[in-house]
Amino acid sequence: MKRFYTNHRTLLLIGVLLMVLTLALAACNAAPAPTQAPAEKPAATEAPATKPTEAPAAKPTEAPAAEAPAAESKYKEAPMLAEMVKAGELPPVDERLPEEPLVEEVAKDIGQYGGTLRRAFLGPSDHNNYVRVVYDALVRFSPDGSEVIPHIAKGWDSNDDFTEWTVYLRPGAKWSDGEPLTADDIMFWYNDILLNKDLMPNPANWMVNGDGSVATVEKLDDYTVKWTFKQPNTAFLLDLANKDGADLSIANLAYAPAHYLKQFHPNYADKDELEKMVKDSGFDTWVELFTVKALPQTNADRPTTAAWVPDNSTVADPVFTLKRNPYYVGVDPEGNQLPYIDEVRLTFFADKEALNLAAVSGELDFQARHINMSNYPVLKENEDKGGYHVVTWPTFGGSDAVFMFNQTYQKDPEIGELLRNKDFRVALSYALDREAIKELAFLGLGEARQGVPAPNHPYYPGDEWAYKYTEHDPDKANELLDGIGLTERDADGYRLLPSGKPLDIEINVVPAFGNWTDVGQLAVEQWGKVGVKAHVEVRERALAFQMRDTNELMTEIWNEDTTGFPFSGQPKMDPRSNPALTFGPLFRKWYETNGAEGMEPPAEIKKLVELIDKGKVSGREDQIKIAQELFKVWADNIWEIGTVGLTPMIQGVVVVNNNLQNVPETAGNDWPLRTPGNTQPETYYFSQ
Amino acid sequence: MRDNPIPGSEPDAQDERFEDLTALSAGNQARIREEELEDTAAIHVAPNWKLTWWRFKKHRLALGSGLVVIFLALIVLFPGFFSTMDPQKSRAQQSFVPVQRVHFFDEGAFRPFVYGIVGKRNPETLRMEWRIDEEKKIPVRFFARGFEYDVLGLFATDIHLVGVKEGDIEEDPIYLLGTDRLGRDQWSRLMYGTRVSVTIGLISVFISVFLGVLLGGISGYFGGIPDLIIQRMIEILQSLPAIPIWMALTAAMPRDWSVEQTYFAITLILALIGWTTLGREVRGRFLVLREEDFVMAAKLSGASQKRIIFRHMVPTFYSHIIAAATLAVPVMIISETFLSFLGLGLRPPAISWGVLLQEAQNLQSVALAPWLLLPGVAVIITVLALNILGDGLRDAADPYSH
């Protein structure tokens, strides 16, 4: 089966050319410094949105029908599975694979079976670690992030105005317990999860029409399902590519194992039995039970379609082991069933530094998540000793540490007013010495920029916007601050609020991915020089997320990812994103309740939302223009102050065991891509 | 104190002196004997503190520790003077500068200087690599001008113990203990950290001494119900494991408190838990002393209770309190350090030893910048010095120790 649907030749050609160029450049340069990578990298685009019309979903019936039953098996499998087949514990590989398996390209060469991939995770709150390794969705982003490619689903199709989307499943595909995967599994998700008011009081955003009604999903035959929206939806595939149970949320599903989950659902289960199950597992309602049972991260028994499935362990265990799924739909170009690697073992580390130390001593085979970029020199110097090498996958754009100002802050109305004042934010931006931040917190990598896409990305709004307000100009900052009435100062020289109360900006930092604490401390120092007092508050992740929701955070440092994806998923530019962003929790509420609660956004933010909505229903050409416009508004209003971007700070410093093969030198790196999931870890293997 | 000598203290002291004499080396003997002859007459009339001092003087290690503690006290009072550079100022191009060695002799003459340093980021590993530029000698001056600081909140000055030629320490820096990841001068941070950590120790000990003497005194002197209540309170406090309690209390501190508020809260928390041992000891003393003849005498002569306690009883164990307090200070310092190290105590931008160590608690520092662990040495020296000093004081002050 062809991996790319090829009508849109020019685009593909460009993609291929970029890939070749990238590889050539990478090959020329023995030790590519991480800074060089982003320029070479093909941009992540929302290209697929334009493609599906030409995507005549692979004709399901064609190929296999003609085949005579072969005596010899068509596909090859891992030795451990072959033994199980011999022992009669498992059907033969040809029966386990669908009629048309997914053929996954390998980055370098055909692999060998075996081995355990050692990774590390930080405990139950690090559930997305699992999501990123298996990236178990109907469709996926490609390794370079430039397009959506088929995965568990075989293909898709849409009508001319993008209101109808037909998704084709693979006949013969199976869940990890051997049960067939059919259209009923999508219908179960639609009827019994999405439309169930108890499970989902508000249906997931991507399934909601412009008028507030829910899009319809219907089963055309056992392997064909049609989505119908009331308006054109060009972001459908992008959304579908992220329906993989991420964020431990059933809202992020688009198919589910009906045969297994029915026992937990009141529409199917015996009432008494279900009640007993709820009681026995210590829950109050069936909803709680179902939510836990519906995701493989929290329930090892839940069948999946991923390359590896949980082996009697969950994210709550000290060692979370994933074993090979004998029914995985993917094969390599030579017909070897994937994955090559037998087992993925996630080991719990309570402390990030200990995790980094384990990486330095070569105890991890493949890890980018939680590797601290400031440890790059240590990692680099110990490459030989640890038997690994470091690959860098810089992010697509945005900024790797941004200050987000809560536009709906209410705890202190005077400070809230100030945060909404554009001049104040502009002044703080001018007060930042981004060169110093770059040197001290980013190892000199990247460039000073606002949170807009990378220059090689079609959505790039232009230099003027990318570098707007980024020069270090304390005089201008002082002038602006004086201009908005912050003229009185206290004994230490810090500016007072107009009421005479002290002004103190709290910068919330979650010690998650970058060394944002340092960025925060540098900002405190630099803002202090223009008389704005600030302090850094380090909070645990779960607490900070909860405070985002309850509108308690004043300012937060996070990274500005998702700039390549403003029209799908949960972009940082959309105040309606879920989970809530620091940028405007009350705006989110306002939109959610149709203006009944929360805070009405000002005209500029309404414009932002309008542009996003328009982009979702526009064709590619318009989409690019709209995105550029969007990022101009975004950079100009500076609701978030960007610092330094285009660095591998966010999960882009990849420690790779020297024996681990097929890990690409360059790859798209962003949360929507589920990096490294988009690089197809199924095709990684250990050379022996 | 002269009028209320502790019964029996003088003969004891004398005996001890003779014992010690025999143990001393011949060389010292002559000198000591000379002093001895001078002092023999004095011993009988010497006040308590003088006797204590005489005995303390002979504890060489304690004497040395005393000097260290005096030096620490100076740093605590004048951290700005001992610093070379602004402890909070980060320098973009100066991260991870290693310790710069001070050379004292330049071509045979005493002209202290440090060599200049040149840093470059290694393009392969991205590490800042520093090498010494032997071409460039930066002369070290004493009492040089540098950044401006406050002296005890009284006045501002810019004179520092060590610096370079007028005004350009930022261009020709001296990093006596290197710099951290943000290019901040480690030596100056250590000086300011010393002030915070040591004062937390001192103040919290002061508060616990106050509480200990007050509550222990009430308990011991009055007995009965107050004694019962106070003693049970002490038992409860002592039965609670100290470390989790500190952690719980500090964790319960509102996170939006300012640096000063946290500082005082930590001090109070340490003191509120720390007074119990002293309270017990004071109570015991009171129990013994209230039966003594001189207390009875005071009572009979119609002295008020306040006068009996503060004029007659407390002075008899001043020295004991001081010794106990000295021994308690290192415990407090360690507690602050480890609370801050765990991120529960003081937090940046406050500088304390715990904060400094906490910031060094990462792979980068351990692997590439081991000088960032030097604040640990400061903690060890201080704690040892205070412990030895406390031991010496106790030996000298306690007449019953032999």
C-alpha cells in the first residue's frame, strides 16, 4: 500500500527535496551543532488539510482478493511470537495482520528483532510519556511533521467542501487481544462516549459544529465510517491525528475497544454487576470507573492498537513495562511485522536530576523527555563512556520560554488592569535582555524571538513580527512604564501601583521541561532594573495546572509550542483551549458558557478567535494567509512575551544508545506530533 | 556574680590547674608557672567569668574555633565589605568561571594579582571553557572600591576588603570562588549566604533560649500544675520527629510570603521546636537551686520572687546557658541549610548556604563546576567551629565536669 496519496505532486516534491537537502546537509556536517538544524528542517505544515480530496482512500478490496492462499507465510514475525504460534498460543502472523497491513518506512535500514528499550518516566503525572512512545491513533503525523499519514486507519476521503470525511479502516485489523477492529469501535466511541452526557458534559471541541451541535458520525460498512460537519472542516485530520488518549482524557479518543469497554458502560452492562464493579474498585460512579478503564495508561487490560501494550503495569507502577503487540498492524517494507523491539521499559525516577544522571551513565536507550538541555555539555562529554550519542531535534518555532500574562486576572484588580495594559507588557518585553537569557539559559543556542512559527514555515508572519519588541531597550521600557502612571517608587526603587500599593509580579514556574526557573530569575533581575518588582514561584505541575483552571496564576513561563497548528488540537493561541491556559481562563469560560459566565474578551482577542475559526474552515491558500494574520495579531498584542526560540530545549535533546538504529537525525518536534511517536519508534531496532 | 560564687567552684578550679600543669610540656611549663605564680593570689578573688576564661584559654582547639567564630561574626555584620562583587548580578558572558587563584608574589615582590580569563563556548559540547590569559595580570587591591552596599542599614559605602583598581571590577573580575551558571560571583554569594544562615541560627537560638529559660524557669521554680503542663508540652514536642515537623511547618508557609517573611518564619519554626531541651535543663537547675541555702537566704531577707530568680538564681547558670546555646547554633544552621536544600526553606532570590547548595544540586554543577559545592565546606567549618567552641565553653563553665 502506498504511504502517501500522491495527487498533490508539487507539495510532495518539495517535501522530498527538503528531506534530501536535510539529509545531505546532515551528512556533510560530521557534528552538526544544534543551532543549524532548524533551518534545514522541513516545516510542519497543516498541508494535509488540503490533500484529502485527492486522497481516494486506498481501494480496500483490490489487492488481497486475487491472492491464492499461500502455503508459506507472507509475513515474518519476531522469534518470540513464532514460538508462541508453534505452541498454539497464537494464530499465525498472516492471520494476525490485516489484509493490507500498514507499511512503515524505516529511517535507515531493515532491522533485527529483539531487545528492551529502556526509558525513564516521572511517575503517574507523566502519563504522556507513554502516549508519546506508542502514538496510538487512527492517523499520525509524519516523521518530519509536515503531513498526516495513515496509521491504524488505512486512509480517508472527503467531499469537495470538506464537510464530509470518510475514514477507512483495515479489514482484518485486530485489537491487541485478537478481537477485530471495526467501524463499531468508532461508533461505540461516538454514541457511548462522546454523546454520553455523563461521560462528556461538553462534547470535545473538534466534534462541535459552528452552531454548537455535535457533528454526526455514521457507519457505512464494517470498515468505513463517515463524519459529517455542518461547515467545512479542514482541520479534521489534524485533530484525528491527536486522538490517542493523550492527557489521560477520554475526550482525546476517536475509537475505543467496544467489546472490552461495554462491560463498564450502563448501556450494555448489567446494572447490578456494574454497580458492584464500581464499589469494588472504590469509585463512587460508573463514570469514574469507566474513565480509568478506558485508557491503557491506567488500565493494563484495556486492549490497544499500539505497537507495544502495557504488560500488567500502569503509569502508577515503579516500572511500567510495555510488551510487543502480536496484532500490531504495521510491517516494514520487507514484510517483517513491527515492532522490532520486544519490550519498552519505563523506569520511574522521582527526581529529574537522577534521570539525567541515568542518561549520562548510559542506562537509558532512548530519552528526550525530561533531559535537561543545560546538561547537554555533560551528556556530550560522556558520550563515549556512556555508549550513547546525542541527537538534537529543535522545535518548530514559537519560543522555548514565554511569559504568559493572565488577561483575566482578578485576584488583585489593579494588577489585573496592569496585565491587560499592552504598554505594560511591551515595556516588560523591552526590559528583557534576551541575549543574556540566550547565553545563560539556552547555552547560546537559538534566537531572540516572539512566539510565532519558524522562518521556514508557511505561517511565518515576517521578521517584523517575529522580532517585534525583542530589542533590549530599558530606556524605552522606563518611558512606557512612566507613561502608564507607574511613576511612584518605593525606598528600594521599585515602582508602586497608582494606588500606592507595592507592585510585585509573580512568575509561576513549573520545573517541567526547560530550565525556566533560571529564565524567570533573569527576568526578575532585568525587570528590577526598570523598577518592576517580580518574583519566581516554583510550583509542582499538577498544582499549577489546577491554578490555571481556577484563574489564580498571574504570569507563567511555559513554552510556546503548537505554533504550526493554530487551527487544530489545543493551540496556545486559542483562549478556548482545554486544559485551560494561563493566558485567559475566564475568556475560556465565557466562550464555554456562551457569554453567561467568565469575562468577555476584548476586541483583539475576539479577532484572534475569529481568525482561528475562519482558518478551520478555509482552504490551504487562505489558511496560510489567515495564520499569518493571526500571528501578527498575536505578536503585536504581546499577550505572551517570547524570549528565545528555535532551540532543542523542549524534549529536543535526544540521548540515543549507540546500538539503537533507525532513530532519525532530524525530526519534527512538537507536542501535536507526539514526538518521538511521529518518528515511528516501532521501526527502531538494536544492532547486534 | 562576685557575691554569689558557686559553692565549691574555686577549689575545683585550682585542683584542675595543678593536674593540667603536670601534663604540660616542659617548655610551656615555665611560662605557665610564671602566670601561675602571678595568678595564684588572684585565683581566690577571681570572679566566675575570669575562672572560666582561664580554663577556656587552655583549650587550644576551642580558642582557635573562637577565632573562626569571631571571623564569621565579622562576615555576618559586614558581608558587603568582604564581598568582591554584587552577589545578585548575573553576567551573560561569565557563566561557570572556575576558581581564580590569587598569586601573591609578582616577580619576587608582594604584589597580589590574578590572571585574566578568556572564555569560549565549545561548539561541540556547548560548554563554556575558560583558560587563563597569562598576558593579563589583574592587580588585587585591598580596600578597593566596588559595588555599593549598606552597612548595617546605617550608611552606604563602596569600599571592599578585596578588589581591583578603581571602579573596573566588572571588566577585570576576580572570582575568588568562581561563578555559578548565571555568572554570579560565588564568593560574594557565600558571604551574603553566611549572613543569612548564621543569623537564622543565632536568632532562633536566642528565641529558644528565651523560651527555654522562661518556661523551664516557671516549670522548675513553681512546680505543680504549671510544671505538669509545661513538661507534658515538652514531652509532646520532643516525641514528634523534628525533621518531618519542620518540613510540615515550612511547607505550610504561604508561598507568596516575601523573602523577609520566610526568613523570620523559618527562624521562628526552628526556635519553637528547639527550646525544649534547654527548657528541661533550666528546670532541673531550678529544682536543684531552689533548695540551696543562698536562695533560702534571699527568701528570708524578703527578696521578691523576681529578684530571687533573676538576681540570684539565673546568674549561677549563665555560663551553662551560653554553652548550651553555642552548641544549639550549629543544629539550627544545619536545619536551615537542609530545609532550604530541600526547597522548603528559603528560596531564591534569598541567598543562604542551603539555597546555594540547592542550586548546586544538579548534574551540571557536580560534573562541570564542582566549585559550586564549596558552600558545603563553609557549613562544615562553621558547624565544627561552633561545636568545638561550645564544648570548650561547657568544659570551662561547668565546675562539676571533673
